[in-house]
Amino acid sequence: MKTLYDCKKNCKVRILKLNTNKDLKQRLISFGMIKGAEVEVMQQTARKSTVEIKVGKMQIALRDTEAKLIEVEQL
């Protein structure tokens, strides 16, 4: 299982599953992060504590704990 946390900069992936609680899932869905959505990893902080991603035209920063809950497949 590969998660968003495992991805490197400029990696393009498709979301397979959100393994999150209800509140976080609703927040991610509001950003367009749904099953099948394509996401690009823009940057990770030096200690990988945050992952900056692009969904559509929106850029979002996720905590590492959140990124570890999102299953993806590389495109």
C-alpha cells in the first residue's frame, strides 16, 4: 500500500482510498480529494512534517499524519 506520504516531489498519483475519520474525510472531500482524483506532490518539508499537494488548481498542505492516511497509486 502506497500513501501520499511516500510520494516524492513532482510525483503524480490517483487517490484510491481515504482512511480517515469522518471530520477529516469531509474536509479533504471539500478540497476535491475524492476517490479517483489526480493529485501532484509539489513539495515536502525537510523533515517531511508536511506535504504540499496540488488538486486541480488548488494547493493544499497536509500534515504527515494526514498524508499517511491517503492511499494512492502512481500515474
